Amino acid sequence: MEEKKARSTFSSLGFVLAAAGSAVGLGNLWRFPYLAAKDGGGLFILIYLVLVLSFGFALMTSEIALGRKTQKSPVAAFGEIGKTWKFVGWGATIIPALIIPYYAAIGGWVCKYAFTYLTGHGRDAVDASGGFFQTAIGITADGSVAWQPILWFFIFITATFIIVYLGVENGIEKASVILMPILLIIIIFIAGYSTFVKDEVSGRTALQGLSIYLVPNFKGLTLVKFLNIVLDAMGQMFYSLSLAMGIMITYGSYMKKDSSMPKSINQIELFDTGIALLAGFIMVPTVYCFLGEEGLGSAGPSLMFIALPQVFNGMGSFGLVIGALFFVLVIFAALTSCISLMEAVTATIMDRFNQSRKVSVIITYAIALVIGLIVCLGYNKFLFEVSFASVSGGQILDILDWATNSFLMPIVAILTCIVVGWVWGTDKALEEVQLNGEKFPRKPIFVVMTKYIAPVLLFIILLNSFGLFG
Ligand code: PHE
């Protein structure tokens, strides 16, 4: 007989806030607003909401149920359903291991911005040409090694390491219970303030920009465009809810048997979507107000790291305070997400190789440090040209991002649906979901989605990653 050690557990609130902490991250604060602005405002939001409540909900339920039922991290959890399926668990563990280094590298950039604002130098970050940002990520004119991004990355990843090292109750739960409510208060405050700002130069107000965000824009909408919006929303939903990377399985394994799963899932969805909506509510109108329609075109990093400092600058001297609060908020969001990534890998090493938390987390940290260093150095012009560009033609950060989000995640998610829907069976999953006799009104959606619709949608996402839909 296998020896049983008591597994760590979250309190009911701790579970919700830790899972919401994982879900709320850079995706909510940065990618959601950008996609909403690009994809027809209210139309994107509407599609996104429908997807979260059906597709995302089904996958999240599957993962949490699998975790709580087996009380194991991904590899062992899938192994429990059938030895053949262990590889799905490995897939789900490799993904966070690959995401940690680049997520923490971006976390480092955010720390640098927060530090700049907190020390009263926020105006230095205002640079429309992107020079400040380039320095922050380590692009040097002469190809010398930039130490700053490495230092900030190191600080961010080490903070993550310390919290995971402290454990489920004393580290992750404590951090989530403190950071998430503060995050919520800050974002509501900024949303309230930013709604009423006005640009004295152009005369535009944020309120005028609000319609771009909220009113569905059907102008020039074709079927192909519509499908592309749906695909954008699906990919975003997936990433935002931290699905298919072993996290919800791992966190589910720490969920108390007497906590209500349906209720917790509702709360996580509400938290994650609420923060994304608020982030869009802040960014789309203010960027429109201070930078006009062209400003809304800023994609990728330039929205947060180049456009927003200009927006804060436009708000006058109080803008510096808002900027500081904003980047602190982003640190909290990114930190709780990175914690969940590190925990998923650590828990797998603990369970699979029977190691202590201490040893497991140190191994995870060491791997993250090495790959993270390579990610940071990837921006070094000289090293990049000599070693990487010739091989890949892309940035290391972007390659890792593509490999995980566009390639591995859809595959792991399809397999998760198959294992939960057909091998383990939705009936068994439902038993776990309703263990304490809870009502589960979305039961039919869960069953139909997991067994039939989600795998097909995921397959379409996968094909889209290879550019099949233009
Ligand atoms: N869900 C997080 C976000 O929205 C991203 C994330 C990805 C978190 C992977 C953990 C793991 O930014």
C-alpha cells in the first residue's frame, strides 16, 4: 500500500483567490484591452463572455475536478485515469516550465517600470520612440550585455521562488489573499479616475472613447473577419483562464473536499473576466483620449510599455501616481500568475519523484533561471545575431510563447477533453463537482462542451496557429 502523506489544502477563499491570481495576469491587463479595441469593441466582449461561460467553464471544471478527485499533480492525476495518459500530464507540465522564464522576464520589465514611477521618475518612461522600453528590455546600441533586465528578471523570479518555497498555505494562499484584494481596489480606483480625464490639447475625453470599447462595431464586418474575432476571443479566453497547463489540476488537488466547486468556479470566472473588462475600460478610452485612434493600434508590448506612459503623462502630475499604482497592480497580477506556474512544475517534481518541496522548488527555480537568462540575453543584439537569429529568425520570448500557447496548449487541452469526457467520463467528473450535493445548473453545457464541442473548437485553434485561416 502506498504511504499517505496529508496533502496541503487551501481554505475555500484561498482556493478562489489563488486560482483567480493565476488567471488574472498580463493577459487580462494587456492583451484583452488590445484585442477588444482591434476586434470591434462590444462585439468582441460579447463573444468573449459567451466563450468564457461555456467553453472556458467546461475546461476549467474538468481540470479542477480531475485535480481534486485524484489529489495529485498533473502527471500522476492523468496516470490515475489510465497509465497511457500520463504523457498528457507531462505535456501539461512542460508548458508552465517553458512559460515561467519568459513570463518572469516580462515581470522584470514591469518591475523596472514600477520602480521608475515609484521613485518619481515616471516622466523618464515617456518616450514615443520606444527608447526607454528598448533599454528596459536590454537592447543596447553597441551590442554590450545589458545587466538591468537580467537583474529585474532575477528579482521577480526570486520573489516567486520564495513564495512557492513557503508552501501552499504559508506562501501561495497568503500571497493571494493579500495581493488579490489590493489589486482589485487599485484597478477600481484607476477605472474611476480615468473615466473622467480629458486631453486639453486635442479636446478629446475618455468618455468619448468609451463607445469604441463598449458599442459593438459592425462596420466592414465580413464572415472571415467575424471568424477571426471568434478565434482571437477563444485564444485569449484560454490563456486568460490559465487552462491546459496543469495549474488548475494542481490547485484543484489542494481544494478541500467540502468546498463548493460550482461556486468557486463561478467566482474565478467572475474575477478573471471582471478584471479584464476593467482593464479594457481603463485602457481603450484613455489611449483614445490622449493618443487618438492610431494609439489604439498599438499591439503587443508597445501598448503597455510605450503608449500607457504617454497616457499617464497626459493626465498631468497625478498621472505619475496613477502610473505608479498601475505598474504595482501589474506586478501583483504577474506575480500571482508566475507563482501558479512555478507551483505546477514544483508539485509534479514532488509527486512524481518523491522529493521534498524544498528540493523540487529549487530545481524548478534553477531551470527557470537558466532559460530566463537566455530569454533576457535574446535581446542582446550581438548575441542574438551570432547565435539565435540565424537558427530561428525570431525572438526567444516569441518562440517560447508560440510553442506553448499556440501549439502545446491546444493539444494538451484536446487530450484533456478526451480523457475527462470519454475515458474517465463526465459522470465521474460530475460526481466530484457535486460531491456535497451542490446544484450545478450548467451541467448540460459542461457535458456537451467537454465531450463534443470543445475538442472541435480546440482543433480549429490549433489549425489557426499554423496560419490556416489567414
Ligand atoms: N492567465 C494568465 C494571464 O491572463 C496567464 C498565465 C499563463 C498564467 C500561464 C499562468 C500561466 O495573463
